[in-house]
Amino acid sequence: MDKGYDVHGVIRRSSTFNTGRIQHLYSNPTTHQGGKMKLHYGDMTDSSCLVKIINKVRPSEIYNLAAQSHVKVSFDLSEYTAEVDAVGTLRLLDAIRTCGLEKEVKFYQASTSELYGKVHETPQKETTPFYPRSPYACAKLYAYWTVVNYREAYGMFSCNGILFNHESPRRGENFVTRKITRSVAKISLGLLDHIELGNLDSKRDWGHAKDYVEAMWMMLQQKTPDDFVIATGETHSVREFVEEAFRYIGVEIEWRGEGIMEQGVDKSSGEMRVCVNSKYFRPTEVVSRIIITFNFNR
Ligand SMILES: C[C@H]1O[C@H](OP(=O)(O)OP(=O)(O)OC[C@H]2O[C@@H](n3cnc4c(=O)[nH]c(N)nc43)[C@H](O)[C@@H]2O)[C@@H](O)[C@@H](O)C1=O
């Protein structure tokens, strides 16, 4: 098996973190003693357990963040990704209906800027056509339209949050921001020699997860359900992210070579700190994701 961080990272995470499993169904704190959070084990591929949990908790709001969320991994685990991210969303919405709660539960769907993929217009907004570029994005596209359909067909308060990348120290280690920051920390401690990365020129709009979670909540507090794009409006390349991260440990990175042979070198010592490894390339990549509008008044 591929010994890359990405694949191993996600498999390890699947038992404990946010992949296909539902770890939490957050219900209205007032319905629980002392406002404490309760944990229920569930799985997005198991309809009956979703029904049982919803029936037991009787939540007022559901935030569906359960997913196989790694884009590169979705090329290897495409069927699983579709099961969890696409059909899983359908199962969850149907479970709400089975429990007779479609008029009471507000539903948030973690949609994604990956839906835009090969972008049709810049900046992207709620009306920009989608062009998914990975099994992950295709699965999320199915989920997106299911949420819209259940809103229109059954009058459910269901919203899509089309969120651009949102990061924090809790981000999984196999996503590029944490991979870089953890590696730079290890390099500064002498525990690692260099980082291997994929596409250095890929650009992303990286926001802070805390702000975006607040935006998720705000969507469910609107008078009527709708779909919203959330982003900072600023993009940076992976290359810039690397340079900035090394600046924190007092290292200036100088780029030498081209393409697969390109290296990031510590300007003062001449030591190689970054190199390119094609195993982190994606068969298709998002072309450009230069951003957005906050459209709370569409
Ligand atoms: C909005 C969206 O946001 C996330 O998806 P993502 O943007 O694919 O996130 P990432 O951190 O894996 O990649 C960011 C960029 O960085 C490039 N890159 C270079 N070198 C490596 C590298 O070595 N590892 C990784 N992972 N990426 C690399 C890679 O090619 C890509 O262009 C998920 O939350 C997703 O669920 C979601 O919905």
C-alpha cells in the first residue's frame, strides 16, 4: 500500500475523526441537562442507526459535516466517498422525514467550493455554475442538489454552505496547511529534514474554521432557508504558504529548479527543505478559485 501521508492519514482518522461517521448530533442545548453535549455513535452508511439517533435526540438543528473529505483520497476511495458524502446526505435527510421532523429540524449541509472546480466565472457566487473535478466534488454535487430538492419538495429548512477552505490547528494532518505547519515545526526542532509536497502553485482561499462555523450557525438562523458562499476573498498559493511558515522559524526559502525537480532551499544554509513528489498530484485539480461574495441578501 502507498505509504503516503494522505492515504494512511485518512484511514487512521476514519475510526476517530470526521469521515463517514457521525460523532455528534448537536441538539438544542436546552433539551439536554446542563447544556452538555452527548455523543452518539452512528454511520452515514447505516440508515437505521440515523433514524434511531434522530428519533432519540429529536434535534432542532443538524449540521452534516460527516464526509470522506480528502479530495486526493477520493480518487482512490471513490465509491466509499459517494456512499458517505452523496448517499449519506440523502439517508440523513430521509431519516429526518422518517421521524416526522421535516418541519421542525433545520438542516445544514457542508457543501464546498470544490463544486466550482474548473471555474466558470470569477469571483464565484451562489449562481456560478458548478464543474466538479474529483469524485469528492461529484459526491458533494449530488448532496447539494438533494438538499435543494428536499427544501423544495418537502418544505424543509435545509441550507447548503458553500465554504471555501477553512483551517485551524484541528485540521487533519494530511491537508496541506497542517502538513506544512507540522513539518516546519519538526524541522525547527531537528526532527525532520524536509517536506515533500505536490502542486506548489495551486491556490486556495484559506479562512479560519472558527469564523466559518459561526457562519454555518448563522445560516440556520435566517428567516428562510437558502444556500450561501463563504470565503475570505483572498487567495494564496501553496508556495506562499510554505514561505510564510518558514519565516516563522527564521528561515528564508529560495526556490531552485523547475517542475518536479523544484526545491525550496534555506537561503542562508543552502539546505534543501522542500521538494516536489508527484504522488501528491491529483489527476484533476481545481483550476482557479479566486473568490467570492458573501451573499446573505441574494
Ligand atoms: C474546500 C475544500 O477544502 C479542502 O480541500 P483541498 O483544497 O483539496 O485541501 P488540501 O489541503 O488537501 O489541498 C489544498 C491544495 O494544496 C495542494 N497540495 C500541494 N501539496 C499537497 C500535499 O502534499 N498534500 C495535500 N493535501 N495537498 C497538497 C493540493 O493539490 C490542493 O490544491 C477539504 O476540506 C475539502 O473537503 C473541501 O471541501
